[in-house]
Amino acid sequence: HRNFRLYWFGNLTSLIGTWIQNIASGWLVLTITNSPFFVGLNSMLAWLPAWIVSLPAGAMADRFDRRILMVWTQSLLAVLAMALAILTWTHVITIYHILFISLLSGFVVSVNGPVAQSLVPDLVKRRNVLNAIALNSAMFNSGRIIGPAIAGILLGTIGAGGCFAINSISFLAIIF
């Protein structure tokens, strides 16, 4: 299924970029604050919106055009990642910028999650849905493995700002 294949590779690219940003963000927080508390707070703020937004986001995924929602959420995440990159490159970034962008990204990701999951059956024939869901799960887990491995290399070569920029660009793969 051509559309599923495009979605799968685009989403894998985007997820790898997201994991690169997650690692770079934690590293940057630790570098700026030297505080494990702020590293944990940053992570909490990124995941907290899932408790608040997931149910309404599921309803949105059922009511609205999933493709349009996916493009909007991925575009917003790209803008937030580029904002982190620019703030880092210009040396004006503070812990509060990172925490605020992590919270905003958490809300957007919480909307994107149900949309991404519910989009899969729309892209394949009914008899292939179970295989597509299994491949989708493999894609998520692959991103969790590949992204942090690449982040370690990139942090040492291009820094956190470069990692954020790469994540921003990675969203183009799923948007297009």
C-alpha cells in the first residue's frame, strides 16, 4: 500500500527526530541548570498533557479529517523545534523557554497520537489492518532505538541547537 508506506517512512523519520530532540533537550536542561530536578520537570511537562488531552484528541481524530490534523500537529511541532534551535543558537535560551516549549509540544503530541493511530486503518485494505498496526508498532519502537543513538553522536558534533533543527526538518517527511 503506497500511502501506508509513505506514512510509515515519514513517521519513522519524524519519530527519530523527536527522540533526537528529547535527548538533546534533557542534555541541554542539565547543562543549563546542573539540576536533575529540572531534567525530571522537563520530562514531566512534556508528558503531563497526555492525561488532559488524550480523550478529547481521540474524539477530534474521529470527527475531523485526520490527514489535515496530522499536517497541523506536525507543522506546529516543527515550529516549536525550530524555536528551540534558534533560541539555542542565539544563546538566549533559558530553562523557562525549554520548559514552556516542552509543555506546548506535549499538548500537540497528545493531539497527534490518536490521530496517528487512527490514520493507519485508513491507509490499508481491511484485511491488512493487523499487519499495518504491527508494522506501526515496530516503527515506534525503532524510532525509540535509533533516535537516541543518533542523538548521542549529533550532540557531540553539532550541539543541541543542531539536534533541534534536525528534528524540525524531520517533520517535513510526515507533512509531505
